[in-house]
Amino acid sequence: MRKSLFYSYAFSVSLYIFVNNEINAQPASVVKPLGKKNQWVDSTLDKEGWKYFKDQYVQDIAEEEGESLPASVPSMLQSGKDLFNALTGFSFSVRRFRPRGLSNRHFLQFVQDINMSQLSDGSIPWANWGGLNEVTANQQLAAGLRNNEYHFGAAGSAVFMQLNANKLFPQTTITHNISNRNYHHRFAFTKVWNTSKTGWTIAHSIAFKKGNGGQFPANVFDGVSYFLSVDKYFNNQLWSLVLIGNRQMNTRTAAVTEELIHLTNNELYQPGWGWYQGKIKQANWQFQHQPIALLSQSYQVNSIIKRVSTLLVSSGEKFNRGLDWYNAPDPRPDYYRYLPSFYTDSLLQNQVFDFLQHNPSQLQLNWEKMYQANQQSTADKRARYFIDDKVERATRLAFNIRYQIEYSSSLKLLLQYQYKWERYHYFKRIHDLMGAAYSVNWNQFAEDDPNAGVAIQNDLHHPDQLLQVGDSWGYNYKMHLQQWVGLAQLVYVLPKWDIFSALELSSTKYRREGLYRNGLFPMRSFGPSEKDRFENWQFKWGITYKINGRNYAYLHAMAASKAPLVNDIYLSPRVSAIKHPAIESESFSKIELGYMLNAPSLKVQFNGYYHQTSNAMDVMSFYHDGYRNLVNYALSNIGINAFGLELSASLELRGGFSFNAAISLGNYSYSNRPTYRIMPDNAVFETEKGMIFFKGYPVAGMPSMAFYHGLSYRLNGNLFINLSASFMGPQYLAMNPLRRTANSINRNMNQSAIENWTRPSSLSSLYVTDLAVGYSFRLYKNSKGKSYALQCFLGVNNCFNQSFITGGFEQLRMDQSRTDLSRFPNKYYYRQGPLYSLSLKWKL
């Protein structure tokens, strides 16, 4: 089926090209009467010149015979900004809004033609170029299923970032940002030279970010970002070298329960820090530094063919740092057993509540106690508590070659091939023994195993290994991932219609390589596993009716088969190569219908859509109280239906004012009952299997209604003010699937209790007001006419000082009696007060 699709598509493209060339073929030297005046022209014409004269000749004949030919209407600009995303992209992000109810897999980011989405989990490593605002703003957005000149695109949107020095605006700028967000100060210097007479263009930028405290008193942020781009012209070639990176270390915030907010009377409470030797000591950190180098060549092969080749090399690591412990009490102050809700006796509840309110230090980490426990644990000071890093060390290679073939202004063909190779090395590393002398590479969850002497060993090749700072422990494995992608896109431009179609074929390979022989799975943990290979395809087409140069109507459709993510194939790659028992490719289809008005004083964009996902997979790992162990919860046959509409408008008023509005309405729900399988970390067989009653339940993460409206004012291009507000309707939290299975329903529950137990959790509606002010003025102008200017921009979110929840989730742990929802209540992310960012940019 896939091969026949590809061959039929290739044949139709080839046939059309052949016919079109035969129709338009003309001799090099022509002598023809042109126009009604019968003038003779003797000249040698290139292809574009001949097209011009041919079109003029046909038009003249039509006028003589009284015929009326349709006037050619220009196509919608591919590089034009999507109005809905431009208005709502920032304002709706306060609730982690996902446009059109699509998952992260359907949003792509490209850097110099390379797809940056990781094959492991589909995520985009935004932090790799974070902080380089002055040079990364050169982007084009392809919203929805619209065609573009770079790639197949994505169902949600695809962003194409071009970092060639010659494509950046020449500038010398110094920037200082002041903020109460993650970082409080950012200093950046950017220089982009004009292209020299010898064909060289150079651009570089460096930025420093730092923050302490802010909204969360224990937060710390330190980062440095760097960028270098060098271009060189050689006749009809452009060679570009780009180096980009961001070294960043910052603390992490955690979701908390409503009970803790009530106990502390502080919506910004964070449990991950405490006092040690008179100073704040934070336990939860994250680090990343994965620099990227890109070498590209743009080559104009001839007048109609352009080839762009890009090579990417990237290597680095990121990690999450946190507390760990062995045969010791849980040190987390928000552990459910330490809170009043754990006790059923009301007197005990009140006593614990009063004690915590009068001793707030008990709700922070007790570092002194942990260090003391390490000193007193054993005669040889084995660690009870320690800090480790969960490391992901990545190496990535990618190569892309793209041909743009413009047979005429009416016919364009895009051919592309991309190869990606990625290797991820996952392990845990001892960072701090907290005063202890050593730790041991044991698995405490295997102590109850009948063969505990062997099962407890994380690495049988080094049994009872004593660990020091810097040693790997716990798990140690690599993932080897490869993907080949080939695509073809044909665009046909008619006077009143634009038509396109695109086909993408891909082949994806996954393989796990274990570096530890785990005691629980000695035969299925060490060495390379069997390879998994997936052959997939995507096809889309679209048609646009160009009513006139301002009004456009379009219809787009897509069908796709997507390979599962490697993180959804292996149940617990930390300890074994055991795979999901129901591996299959995900199916996806989408259709969208829209209208666009682009007039000088009024812009309107409407988009209606429907999409369907089936055969999706997921794997969740968490601590299960019933098994008293880490378990892996494998879901398969997940189906989702979504339909809705987006409407946005921008109206220019008198006196420099404009009014903007956007609305999103949608319905996103599960279309069937997925299958689940439970496999504990220390078992080689399924312990449970069944169905999850998700059908008809809402998908988390997207409000069914979101509305934006704003009033802007501009004065002489120097002053800009925008006051806007956003409303987001009720939004559902990520659900715990265990609560929606037959095994989780207690026989003693009545209908009301069952409904309460299975009802999806939601967040209340939210209305937030934002303000943006920009002003620029000239500081100085020298005798040579060179100007020095200052640009100021102030952005304030949540102007009216509201406190609200930005997101959250249902805990995967649950009360084994199936009656007490408060035992493991929902966790939320809170925000309090206004957030501001002031940017000062000196243009030298």
C-alpha cells in the first residue's frame, strides 16, 4: 500500500512535469508577431522572459476576441504570521494551552532545516538556544496543514528558524532585561556585520542570565548563552557555519496540594529546600548544556533548481538533581504520612495541624537531621541520605538535503531527504554523600525478593559496589535511535486557485543497550536488545480559492501513520529490555477548513478543524502502594477525537488605535476504552490487565473555550501600548487511569461514590489582564549621520494581582481502600501576583 502510494505520486508528478514542459517548450531564438499591433520581436528569451511575453500575447488575443480571462491573484504569503498564534501564543500560555487540542508530537521546530524534535520522547529542546532572543527571532511559522518551502510541516504548527549571518538584521546592540520571573537580570551583546566585499558575513551574540529568589525565595538561576554564525559566498554558493549553545543551571519548582497551601497560608510554598548552617539549601536542580554545530551549503544549481544541504552535530548532557535515600525515613516535608489528612482521628488531625502551623520549619527540608543520620548510621558511615543526578547524555548527528525546483511561477516541487542518528546515555550519578563515607549500588525495592542476594544488585558485574562522588549507580543504559525521512511536495499555482500535495515516507529504528546486568533481570538487561523498526507515512493536500487579493478560502486534509516513541516501547528501560506487549504505529487524520481576510484596516482569520488519533501508546512509571514497588503502567489503543474552531480578528481604528480579538472553541475527548497492563519493576510478567473507562472523558490540558481581546495604540512608530485580557474556561487535569478501571471500584460504593471517584478533576475558569508598553527614541546622532537609539519594552502579566492555578495533575498513587480521595489529592502549580519584564536595548 505504501509503495503503491509513493509510486503513483511520483508518476503523477513526473507526468505533469513532462506535459508542462512540452506545452511550454520554445526554441531559443524566436521571431513572433506579438500583440494586436503585429509588432515583430527577434530575441533570445530565457524561460521567465518567454513566459512574460507568452502571457502578454494570450491576453492581447483574448481582448481582441472579447474574452475575459481570470486575473491572477497572488497567493497567501507563506512567511506571513498566523494571526491567531500571534495574538494568543503568549497570553494563553499561562494555562499551558495546546492549540487545537494536539499533543506535543504535532508541533515541530526546525533549525537550518533540521527537525529538532527528539526521537526519544518527541520533545523540542528549547533550552538549547534559550536566552538568544536577538538572533533567534528570525523564524517563519507554518500554522496547521499549510504548505511551506522547507518541509512537510506538522498538524499543529512548524517553526523554521534560519540562523545564517546574512539573514540576520545588521546590528550592534546591548540589552539588559530586568524581571521577577525565572531570572532577574539578563545582559546580552549582539553584533551582526554587513556582508563584506569578499563575501564574508559574521554574527555573534552572548547573553548572561542570573536570578536569586524572585517569586519563590529559594530559586536560583544561572546561565550563559552563546552564538556564532559565519557565512561565505562562493559564486553561486553560500556556505554557513553556526555554533549555538546555552549552559544553564536552575532550581525546579514542584506541584503541591491544597492542604499544604492551607497549612502554610502561602500559595508559593515549595517543599524542596531548607536551612543548613544558616543558609538556604535547595535540593531540586536541573542542568543542561548541549551545544549545536551546523554546517550548511546553499547552492543555486541552475535557474530553476536550488539545493540546500545541512549537517548537524550536537553533544552534551542534562540532568535533574535531587535527594535519594536508602533504608531511611522519607525526608520530604510534604510526604503524605506527615500531614494532618493522613490521620483518621480528628483529634490527631488537629494536633498535627497546630504543630505544623507553630513550627513552619517542619514543612521544609531538615538538612541538619539528614547529615546527622549519615554520621550516625553505621560505624563506617554508610550514606542513608545522598544527592544524585539523573543524567541524560545525548549525542546527535543529522543530515538534510533539500531541493527546491521552480519549473515556473505556477509549478514548484520540493524534494527532501533527512537522516537522524541519536544516542542517549541514561544513568544516575552520585553528586553529594552529605557527610557519609560511601554508598552501595543496591536496589532497595528488591530486598523482599526470594532471591534477594542476587536481585538486590544493580550491576552483577560489580556486586556490592561501593560508591563515591561521581560514580554511576542505579541504572546505566543507552538508547540508539535512527530515522530516515524522504518527502516530496508539489505546489501548483493557478490564477484563482492554489493546489498542493505532499507525501512523506519514514523509517525508524530503536535499540536499547544495557550497561548493567541487573540482578532482577540478569538475562534481559545487559547488552544490545533486538531492534524495532517502523515504516510510516504522511500525506496531505490542500486547495485555496483566491477570491481576490484580500480574501482567501482553503481546505486542507491529512492522513498519517506515526512510529511510537521509544519511551513508550520499553516498559522499564532502567532495568530491562522488556517491551510493551502491544506495539503498533499511531494513526492520525485531520481536516481543516478556513477563511482569511487580509485588508489594510481589517484582518480576519477563521479555522475549523477535526482530527482523530487511534492506536496511541503510553507508559507511566510510579510507586504503587499495593505492590509496594515501582510499577510500569502500559497503555495501548488510546483514541482521541477533537473538533473545534479558531477565530481571530484585528481592526485598525482611528487615531492609532486597533482592536484585536481571538476565540478558541473545542471539544477534546477520548473516543474508546484503552487497554492497560501492569508490570512491576521486579517482575517479568503482567500482574494485571484490563480496560480503562476513558471513553467520552475530556483530554487534559486544553480549555474548551478560550477568549482573548485587546486594545492597542501606536504613535508615530515610537510608542506602543497594548492592554489585553484573556479568559480560559474550565480545564481538566491529567487523569489517574487506575481510578477508571473495574478493579478500582469498591463493591461497597454506591452510584454517587463511584461518580465521585471517577469524575475528572478540573480547574476553574480564569480571567487575566496583561499590559505591554514599548517606546523607542534616538539618543544621539553623530556628524556622519549614524544614530544611537534606545528601545524600551515593559510587559506585565496578571496586572490585577490575582492568585490562581496554572496547571496540575491527579496523583498516580491512590487509596487502596478506594474510598478516600484525600489520601493522595491532586497537586497543583500556583502563581501569585504580577510578573513583569523590562527590556532596555541600546542600538549602537
